[in-house]
Amino acid sequence: MSTIYITGHRNPDLDSVCSAYGYARLMNMQDQDNTYIPIRCGHLGKSTKMILDHLNIDIPKYRRDVYPKVRDVMMNASYKLEADDPLTSVAAIYEKNIPSAIPVYDKDEFYGLLTVDDISNWTMRELAKDSMITQIPNIRDIMSQQESPLDADDLFDEARSMLQSSSKRGLAVYENGSYVGYVTRRCFLKCPKNSVILVDHNEPHQSIRGIETANIVGIIDHHRLDAIKTDQPIFIDAEPLGSTCTIIYQLFIRNNRTPDPETAKVLLTGLVSDTLILKSPTTTGNDVVAAHVLASLAGVSLEEFGLKMFSLVEDLKDRDPVAAISSDFKMYTEKGVKIGIGQCEVTTLNDFDVYAEKYAKGLEDVRQQSNLDWAVLMITDVIHEHSTLICTDYKANRYLPYKPIGNNLYDMPQVMSRKKQLLPEIIHAVGDHI
């Protein structure tokens, strides 16, 4: 049985996290030969975590990358020896196995690795003395000095280099200070690949670190395609819908499955978040149908659920600007111009003047940290369907079709969607005028 990780993008929003969760549920029903694990490759914003906690939704575990690691190739033998056992104890193991290294314990504590070199070196020394072996030693007496162990999270390539430069046939592997297994040279003959399914994104720079080393086995997305090259044909479901969670719901139906109430609530959460309670212009008829069915399955009122969810969003004036901006920030390159677009949802814009200046400064900090030419932040009132835009100082600002309300500040009535409404205007400003 293989493990397949399902991950959203690096700045995990609710649609990203919830679609990974929901698709893992479906695939674990459909495929008994593999285990599907939802993960996230970035840290959750405070509001996102607060919403998931309030709804009692299990948050997918954080995984920093999918680079091949020592843990992917290490062995944990079913046999072991005691340090004070006679060397003849090895014979029983060699009857069934021919290991190049054997873990040795001193009572319940890991003592070290006995290698075939230890045995052959001792044997040759004894035979060199008088051409015969007259006494059988204890195992601890013939073990050579142990080298520093590897860590289970050490990168495959780095660990292979360490073992190649070592005189040892094998090295112990530790995790959190405790022995968990060992590796030998044979473990590094072939580099393993982690299997991954991408949800709510398909571009490599938005994905989990190390994705270029992984085996991509599926993509479920509702954005433009700039997909990673794959070695084999894979399953792709990319549809112009308001939410990836809508696609996951449809996959349940296509496979004659019905989401259980908990899964329905999870998918509804992502759907309501990405479509701004079905008010975003990216919302389609499929999203509307999915939202109502999922609300029924979850046993909640769609409108009340959505309003309650957004009421949990922390006020921007109380948040750290850089953290708030970075929590949902996507980067693009157009005509050689590096652009970053963030979006924050609120339930009122009445206090915009209170925090506009510090968010403008935070946006400039994010621009510099990400080495961008231009960064913008759209703050969207999901209740009144109205947005404001904060921009860093850049020559393309003058070509935006929005009413200025301050220095690099713009009013955006009826604008709700970063992808469908704002991004085309950003591309137009760059493409036609820069």
C-alpha cells in the first residue's frame, strides 16, 4: 500500500485546505490499494484557523516539503541482537537473511549497528594469529566505533553522500533523539519519489517545496493551467468554477458517493469562502447547486452558515499587516513584470481609513521581501459586495480603471473576484502600457 499526499498551495486558504480534506475522504473510499493523506504546505492564517476550529474540522497536518528523505528508505529490522549475546547468535539471523548491518541493543536501549565488516575483520584478525578460532566473543567486543547517526528527515541526496564518504556499510537513523531504523548502501541505489495530488493550484511555484522531485498523480483545480510536466498520463479535473470544493463534490456524485455530514460541512466551508457566500462573479450554477446540497447534507442553513463563518474573520485593524497580506497572496509574471496580488475578506469597509496606511506599508514590505515589481491588496466586503484596493507605488497604477480615494488607494464597487475581475485589469495595465 502506497501513501499519496493531497496538498493545496503554499498560502493555504479555506478552499485549498477543505478540498484536500474532502478529496482524501473520497479517494480513501474509492481506492483500497493506497492511503490518501491531506496535508498543507503552509501555515494557516489566524482567521482561517479560527474558522476551522469553530467548525470542529480536523486541520490537515503541515508538511514542509516532499523531497525524498532518509525516512523514505530506512529499514527497521524485525530481528535484533543483544550486545552481550555471543557472536554465534548471528548465525540464526543469517540462515533467513543476509543483512549487511544488524541493530544491536543493550537491554532496551539501542547500542549500535553490527556490520558484516565487523564480523569479517574480527575473523581475519583471529585467523592471522594462529590460523584458528579458539574462543567466541560477545557481540559488543567486536563492534567497531559507531559514526554519527543520520536523522530521519535528512535529505536523501545528502544522506547518500554521507554514507558514500563513510567507511561503514550502514548508519543508524534517529528521530527526536531516539533510534528509529538504519540505512545501508543498498537503500540508496534508487531515489524514491513521493506521490502527490495537487488541489486548488497547478503551478509549480505555488506548490509544496520539492514538487519537482515528486510523482504527480492528479490535479484538481479551478484556476488557469500552467501545470507541472508529468512522466505519465494523470487524472486532471480543471473546471472554471467558483471553488475547488465544488469540483470535489461533483467527483463524489460522479462516483456514486454521498459526502457524510462532516465532509459536507468541510466542502461547504471551502465553497462558501471562495465564492464569498455565492456572491463572487466566479460563482456558477454548479457552485449554487453544490452549496445547497452540501448545506442540506451538513444540516445547516446556507445563509446563516456563511454569515457566521465570515463573522469569525478577525478585523484587519487588529491583525499584523504582513501576516494578513501574506495569508492569501498570489504571484504572477506578466511581460517580465513580477506582480503580487493579495486579498482579505471583511464584513465592513467602514473602518478602512483606520488601517489603510499601515497596510500600505505592510504591502510594500511584502513586495520587497518577495522581490516584486508591483504588489496590490484587494480588501473585499463580502456582505455589501464592495472592495477597496491598496497598491505599492508603481507606474501601472495610473492605468487602473478604479476611482482614486487616496495615494495609491482605489474604490472598487461591485468588485469581488481577484481572479475574474482584478487580475485581468492588472494584466491589461501591464501589457498595454508598460
